[in-house]
Amino acid sequence: MKYVSKIGSLLLISAATLFLSLFAGEMMFRAIDGYELTSLDLVSTRPAPPPDPQYLARAAQYAKQTRLDPDFRIEWFDSNIQSILSVLFPPNREDRRLPDDWMRAVKQTTNRPYDEELRYTYNDNLVKEACTSGSYPRPLNVFKDKPGFVYTFKSPDKTADPAFRFVPHLSLISYVPNNFGFRGSDLAFSKPAGTIRVAFLGQSNTQDGWPNLVGLYLNKWARAVGLHARFEIVNAGRAGIGIEGVARIMRYEVAPLRPDIVVAYVGATKLWRIEDVVSIPAAARRSVEQSPFVAILANADKYSALSNRLSQLIGSSRDVAEPAKPPHKLLFDLSAPVKLDQAGLPFRLNDEITELRYIEQTSRAIHAGLFLTSSIVLAHEGLRLDLPRDAGIYDQMMDEYWPLTYREIQMAADFENRGYRALAGEDHLGFLEIAKYFPQDPALFGDTIHLMSGGKSLQAWIVAQELAPVIREKVRKGEWPTPSTAAPHEIDWVKEIPKKFSFSGCKR
């Protein structure tokens, strides 16, 4: 009995020693590699790393194969990393000074991942509705308790859209918004003479910066072909905003800047609504089908700096095929033609059609050319992923899109893109076939719809070339650039002082 007790004690001491050693190693490598010590997830305290030259070179190989306009030169794509960084991350401006209580709350918040969201201003209609109903969308559900207030802007109409805005010159995690709260360099209200403004609408996969690179390529092209025009980009992408918010960003924030071109890249962000298209037996469980080893491999590097170091040391990589999916039935024929007037289209496509037509009306009112686009989605039968490099892609496939197969996800993306193409054709709008030319290479993706730096450069390269012939013809006819006709009062919203809204007294 004493022998068993001694063995148990040794095992307990060994386990405790192993735990303390691993914990100490984790803390040491978090400190060395620049991660927060107290966060469960790995949260970097360092600036975003520059684009990996390896993947920029890989994207450049695809760019060489994508010559849609003969005047585009591949050396523009191969411009040095610093040129790209200067576009994606313009020099930091001095932070806007916030009221003391707001500034204090921003510095003290530990509500990750909502610490950035506390820097936003919120639509007063949205906040008042939440206060009255007791139904709080995130992150207001967090902020109602701590810090107990947010700052708001006056809604431009009777809706709660857009839900929030970025504060001009108040730094976010990766960049500082310009004087209009958009990503990119500061803009004058009235367009300078000879300037063509290109506005991009969308969500997180637009805000991430590739539209700004379109301006880089178009300006190089204009100088090379002797086009007497300069291009400015209005990147009005806003992560987490629904299509209704996108439409009102166009109406109230973008239209006063009088863009000549409006590109709406709004697809793929609702494909996670798989309940629209799939029926799965309640007994089916993805945990039975998914390899525990693959799951651990895909996720460990998100939580452990020690795991990251081990991966680098042994060069761990696994070529992972698609896991088996449980039996399920599609409720909607994703191979069918899209009928724009058909009710019940999946992925909120009916709502998107309605709001895109609202954007179309706004664009026509300011004489801007509207372009819809196909959306880039990484999914196809036979797709293989390299873990842990492609962990973000794998996670999204296994979480948001489960139990759809890779082929079915591709069918869903193709269906949505056919819908945008049909709308462009019926309403006589421009259409950019971005997905047609973009390679299905996981090395270019962060997840199924968001791109790494090389992928962003390639997407911008494709879009710039698709726009170039239209621009050339419009300039030749004297139709672009259009003059600025907006009255100064149209941008009064930029000058408004945010108002504090306290949640005390609100319904809980």
C-alpha cells in the first residue's frame, strides 16, 4: 500500500512539475514573441508583421498569368513591400482626443475582442431601441455593464443603420481612419481637378485594404499610358455591417464625396446561414467525423506560443483532406438559375437585391457608375489544406459551414455570384468577374473569404485591370472625372460631436 501511495505521489509531483514547466515555457515565449500574458487566445502586442515575401512572390506568379489589360506591367505588382505597406498603412496620424471618461474606458477595457469596438460611435437609434427593448446586440450587450456607456452619433434617418462608424483619426488596431472615418489617406471634400474617385462598399473583406491597392495600380497605369487623371480611393468597407448599413453608408457618407465609380463587393458574408439550404439529422454529430488530431493541430497555435515555437522547430505541416460529413439534404437547388423576383432566396439574397438597388439609385443621383462583383470564396471539391498554416480556413469550414461539403460551399458561392451577375444584367450595371480570375490557392487566404497580403494585392490587380478599359473610354468621352457638386452641409455628420449614452435606467 505504501508502494502504491509512493508511486501516486511521484506521479502527482511529476504531473505538477510538467505543468509548471509548460506554463513557464508558455509565459516565457509569450513574453519573447510579444503576446499578452493574461489572454486565453494569443493576442499580439506588436504591430502587424509585414507581408511575407514568399507569398507576395507566389501571388506575383499568378499576376503574371492574369493579364486582362495589355497596358499593365507585371513590375508594378512586384513593387517592393514598403510601397504596399505605405498604401495599406498610411503614416499614423495623431490620435483624436476623446472625452476623459471615454479615453479612460478605452485604456482600461479588458473586454476582448470588443476593446476596439469601444472606440466606435454607435447609431443613436440602435442604442435607444436596445435600451427600450432590453435586446442588446453585441458588443452593446457587453458595454451596457462595463463601462456602462457608449458614445453615439445622430442617425441620418429613422433606421438603426449603419450600426456604427469609425471615429476620424482615432486609431484602430491595424490603422488610423482618415478624416472621413475610412481606411486610407485623408481626402479633400471637393475633388481636386482631374481626380477620379473610386469608392468601395462592403464589409470586413473590403475594409481589409485591397481597394486601396487598386488606387496604387490605377495611378501607375494612368502615368504609363498618359491618361490625364489621378485616382483617389474611398474605402468605405466596414466589418460587421449588414447590407442595410452598407446602403446607408453609400447614401450618407460616400455620396457627398461624389465618387465617379462605386464598386459594391458585398457577397460571401452570409454564406454561413446554412440553415437556408441544408437539413441535417439531429443525431448527426460532427465530433464523430472529425479527427481529434487534426482539430488539435488546427487550433493549438491560436492559443499557445509554445505550440507556435514547436511548430517552427519541427516544421510541422499536414496535408489534410476534407473530413467526412454526416448525411444531409439540400433544401434549395443551388445549381438553378437565380430568379431575382423569387421569394425565399437563401443567404438573404432578396434583401441584398433590394439594398443594392437602393445603392443603384444613390449612384445614379450623383452620376456615378456602379459596378457589382463576384465574390472570392475558397471552396472546391478535392481542396486540401496545409495545417497549421491554413487553420483559419479549416476552422471556418468546420464551424460556420458544417455540414456542407466543400463542393456544396462552392455551389453556394456560385449561386450568390449568379444572383449579382443577373442583377447587373437586368439593371444595366457594370460587373467585375473577380472570382473568375482569382486562383483557389489556400496560401493566399486567411480564411475562406478573407485574404492574406499577397491575395489582397492580386485581387486589387484583377479589379484595376477590369476597371481600366471602362475608365479609358469614359475619360476619352469626357464623362469622367465628374465635377464635385455636393454642398458643404452634406458632410456635417463628420463635424458632429459624439454624445454619451448611459445605460443606467435601461431595460436589462
